[in-house]
Amino acid sequence: MVIGFLSVAQAQEPAAETKEPVAEKELSGHEILEKSMKGLKRNMRTLGRNLTKAESKTMCLESIRLMQGFVLAAFPHCPEPFDSVGKKDPAKWEFGFRRRMVNLAGLLLDLEESLGADDAQGVEVVWNKIRNFKKEGHQVYEEEED
């Protein structure tokens, strides 16, 4: 099932305005990754402000689904290795990135499930996992700017 699910990533890519998927041929891999990360960031902010509001449930579910699309779009577009570890073993670097994207997709599904079931405690637990997961991923895959 995961293999079929991930194949969607190759057919869909985020739009330039990071709102909805578009055809892959319209953007380079770097642009797809950049737009995907911007879409994830924007929707993380939306969720952070609204997850605890019952009246925002529909909007939050939509943001979660959009984030799932951005994760799948980013999956095949690993950032270039920039540190000695990544440069030493680029295949391992890329595998780690793809593993993180699959894990994030799973966490987003867990969040969708908890929110859909009105499980406030579950939403809080999964949301905190996603926030920590983001921080950990950025420590590895986001190059610090001087």
C-alpha cells in the first residue's frame, strides 16, 4: 500500500503558490522541494493556531491533507548534501531524507485520524511529535545560513 501511495508523489507537485499540486514537468526538483517546504511551513502555522479550536476542524483537516501532498511531492527531491556526513555517503543522506518524509506522512495520517475522531489528547500528542520531528529534520537537512 505504501508503494502505491508514494507513487502519487511523482505525479503531483505543489503549485508555485504552494496551495495545490501541479504537474511535475512545470518545476525543477529544487523548486518542488522549496515550494513543498514553504507549503508545509504555512500549513504548520495554520494548524498551530487552530488545532485546539473545534470550529476549525474542517480547515485543519484540509491543511493536514495539503501537508500530506507536500510531503509526497518532496519525497523524491532530497536537498543536496552540504555537510561532511552527507557528502561522504550521499545515498545514505538521500535515504534518510526519504525515510523522514515517509515518517512525516505517517504522523500526518495519525494527526488526521485523531482530529477526525475528536481525540483532543491524541491530537496534542501527535502534534508535539510532528513539531519535534520538524526540528530534528531541520537540524540534519537544513543548511544554516551565515
